[in-house]
Amino acid sequence: MFRLSILLLTLVLSAMPTAMADDHDRALPTLDAALIATGQFDYTTTLVIGDTKLEIESRRHIGRDLDEQGETILLVETVTRSGMGDTTERLELDAISLLPKKQRVAQGDSTMSADYSESQVTGLIRAAGQVVPIDLKLDAPAYGGEAALEAVLTALPLASGYRTRLRAMEIDVEQLVRRFAVIVEERETIEVPAGEFDTWRLRLDALDGLGGSQVLWIGVEAPRVLVRAQGFIPEEVGQGSLITELTSWDR
């Protein structure tokens, strides 16, 4: 799903059972970053809570570039427009492992900067006149959240019956490593504003009891694109739904 504000990196969804202890340091799944589609992608996210309906427009560019050290990266840049103002995000991922390297987010006067390694995340969040340090120690490598996690899901060896587990970081005022199960449910042809797509429908199930589960539809044919994502907002937040759909793809 797309970022709605600096201090709301994800909407909390339905809770799931606790994971096995070995999820804390199990090997991350095999990826093929070459499967990820590049270009410009437009999405519309529809948020419905009770009688309130909000549409959020996002434009994302995905491409390969060089970082400051001259190393190849997958660069993901997103601009999100909503009633809360525009949010811009620049995300640098390792071009092969898709582990995060650097992240910069800005929304009005609020900013977040984070630098990643396999053992630690450091940085600062500046919002509402407050400065919150980012300092998360990692027991094992973990993927990034949101756009970074979507890239990872796109690069998995998706097939009927495929399943795996992975770790993803949530960087906010509170910083933690989340654990998820990925399960491919079925192959499904769906239609969104960008057209008709043959997709894998997969579940992303939170395993740590903290919510955040989603259903995602990812294109079958390479290069793969995220076509649709759906989550459900719990009763304590207001109960509702959150659906993101691809509206255009400029290759």
C-alpha cells in the first residue's frame, strides 16, 4: 500500500497468529529482481471508513541507477497526493538482494531519513516540531516495508501453491521488524483502470499479532507489476477497506 503520512507508514489490519521463533533469523527467500517491471506507474487508493471515502493518487517511478558509491540500485520514487498534502519518497534498494540501502521521505515540513545496513537502521524523523531518532538493531537482514516490500513480493518465484516467510521493517516513531507469511492462493484474471491482467493472487499474512495483512494481485508475465492490493481496517480504527489499483503504466 502507499504511504499516507510520515507518521502513518501502514494502516493496522487484522491480527494473525504468532510466528515460530526461527522466523527471527531464518534465511530470506530467493528473489529475482530482474522480474520487476520498470517505468512509471499511476495508482489510485480508495480508503473507506464508515461513511467517509477518500481517494489518494500516487505516481511511482521504478528504474535502475547508480548510488553515491557507484553501485547499481533499484530506485523507487513515489509521489502521493491526498487531503493531507503531497508526500514524496525516494527509496534505494540493492539491485540484486532488494535489501534497503537508503530512504528519504518528505511531507510538508515533516521529513524522514533512514540509512540501512544488514545489522542496523539509523536516521531521523522530524515532524510536528519533534525530532525522533531512528536506531534499530537487526538480528538478521530484513526487507523494507511498503514500496520496498511490494518490490520483494514481485520478485518472488510466484507459482500456484507457493509459500514462504519473510521479515520486513517498519520504520516510524516506533521501529520494529515484522514477520509475514506469503501464500499464493490462485491465478486470477482481473480488470483495473489500466486494463486486464493475468495475475497471481497472494496473501501477505502478519505472523506477529500486530496486524497488517493484505491480499495482493501481481502480474504473472514478466516484467511483473503490482496490479491491485487490498487491506481491511480494524474496528478500533473505524472498520473499513483500503484498495489500491493500477490506473496506468508507462513502460
